[in-house]
Amino acid sequence: MSRTGKPAGKDETLTIIESQQLRKSSARPKTPKTHEMGGTAALKDKLERPELVFTDEVKHKTAAIYEQLKSVIVEAEWPKIAPYIAAINDLKAVRNAVILAHNYMTPDIFHGVADFSGDSLQLAKQAAKTDADVIVQCGVHFMAETAKILNPEKTVLIPDMEAGCSLAESITAEDVQALREAYPGVPIVTYVNTSAAVKAQCDICCTSANALQVVESLNADRVIMVPDKYLAQNVAAQTEVEIIAWEGRCEVHERFTAPQLRSFREAVPGLKIIAHPECPPEVLKEADFAGSTSGMIKWVENMKPENVMLVTECSMSDNVAVEHPDVKFIRPCHLCPHMQRITLPKILDSLLMMGKEVHVDPEIAAQARRSVERMISVTK
Ligand code: 13P
Ligand code: SF4
């Protein structure tokens, strides 16, 4: 049963809208591109590429990092990885740059070069606080846009412009306008996994860490939640507020199934299962806990289970396992192809070339900032 006494999964207060229901024409409008490569000014700043050799100096500089990573990176691989880590850490000082890394980054990035790591909410808050001139966002494009929205005067770089997200791709600003027309007066909450243009059209943002709190902060009987259908269903199961959802899904989390989780439980007695709320509701029903990526990490820290399965992107299990050698991680592995685009060589290129720079149209950024800041203020 949910907190409100409503059976989990009950959906009489949930409506799911598909984009075709709202669009007048069959042509799918494209979200305007809000990014471009660093221009000639940035290229003037180009620095010499360092020699990427595993010298004694590099070995010494990275020894403590390898000590931490040795359970997930074999020793034979380290001479290829360490020179990148050393070069990136040196260049951060030259550029006065900070590296923000999502919890799904691979361990070499997460433990090797990140100045700050966290879930989407924590990264957004950190982006709002940083004194650095340059933010290198190691995550997907909507995260880099969020950093730019909160820091219009700073240079925000993303190592690979193609690092997208199936949720962000599932909805456009025009779709949100059509929802407003179809449901006049109903507030619209957008998951942070959306473009700046979509955020600009919505009333408030949310992340997986605060979706229920944001919905209830609006004091409305009905709320539209875009674009994650499963997050919306999972919130609807915990509130009396009527939820109108959008037909968007995370291509990673939608692949987990309830029978798969049950079979792991049967195979590993005492197994604890913790899941991300982007999973379908029947998957969350099988879990011992559901929360944002950082909520899941905190749960492992507090509960110290003997065996645990993190039902989410699999690099996160590697990152958490490094810090919890006594916990056994059972890994049903689904990688996010977009997060995997971010690699150490591309981060190094970003810092050398000051690319790929993320730009957001100032008018769109100002409107989107309202939605993000409103979220931050209701979740303080
Ligand atoms: P978190 O906000 O929980 O980190 O989730 C972001 C995400 O994209 C998960 O797929
Ligand atoms: Fe998007 Fe899913 Fe990848 Fe997260 S895991 S970035 S929601 S596609």
C-alpha cells in the first residue's frame, strides 16, 4: 500500500497521453538545436596535447586512484588509463574547470577525474554553486543544458554532443503547448530529462529524487507530468493528485521486468533489490526500495546489505562497489548508450579544445531557469 492508503499501481487517477493524440499535423516538430561546437574564439585557446605516457611521475600521481579502482580495472589496463587521468587533472587547473559527473559515468571518470558526482538534482545544485569558469558536464546533453541554464555566463562543455536521452527525445516544446491547450489551467511538471525548450514551456521541473514532493507542492487536484510515463505512474501510486502522463520511457529502465527480478530473488536468498523510479511500476513492486541514483547509493551506505541488486544503469554498480568491498553486487546489466559516449579521451579533448560548448538561447534559458529554480526552492 502507498503512503496515501491507495493500492500501489492503482491507476484510476492516471491518464497517459500519446503525442499523436495532440498533434494537428503528422509531421513531428523538431526541438530547436540549442548547442553548437566551440567557435574560432575557443579554438584560439587550444592547448598542446600532452604526451600520454605511463611515466613514473604519472604512476606516482595516480597511485591512490588506482588503489581505489583496482577491484574494477585490471592492472594491465592501468598504463593506458592513468596518463589520461593525470593529464585531465592537470588541465582542470589550467582552465579553472570543474568536472561534474553523473552517477552513471564509468569508474575511471567517476573516481578518477570528477570533482563532484551525483544524481541529476545534485548536479544541478552543484552547477548553481560553482566558482569555476568552465563546467565540463560528464553526463548527457540535458544535464549540460541544465548547467548552462543555471550558469549563463560560464562556459559549459560536454565531451560528446550526441550524448542524448530517450526521455528527452520523446517530447518537444510544441507538444507541451498542445498539452496546455488541451488541459487549460492544469500545471505542468517536467522531469529534468528534457530539453531547455521543453523546460521553458513548463511550470516547474522535478527529478527522480523529488517528483512526489514537487507534484504535491503545487496544491492542485490535477497535474500533468512529462515525459516519463513510468515515473508518473510511480508518483500516481503515492498521491491523491490526479496525474496526466506523457508516453515517454527510458530505454534502459524499461527493459527490466518483474519476473527477472523474482528469478534473481529465488537464486540469491536474502537478496536486497533497489530500483530507479524510471522502471515500470510492476518492477518497483518487486523492489525493497526505490529512489534516485543517489538515493540508491545512500540506501546501500546505510543498510550495508550482504547481497544487493541495483536495478538501474550498470556502471553505477561498479562505482558503488568500489566503495563497499564487503557488499556483493548482483548485476543484471543494462548500459545507457548515451552515458557511455562520455570517455576519458573525449574529456581530455574537451579541455584541450574548449569544445563542445553548450549554448542555450538566452530567452529560452531565462524561462527554463524559472522552472529549475522553482524546483530547487521547493526542495530546499
Ligand atoms: P537521477 O536523477 O536519479 O540521477 O536519474 C537520471 C537518469 O537519467 C536516470 O536514468
Ligand atoms: Fe536517459 Fe535512460 Fe540514459 Fe537516463 S538511463 S540518460 S533516462 S536513456
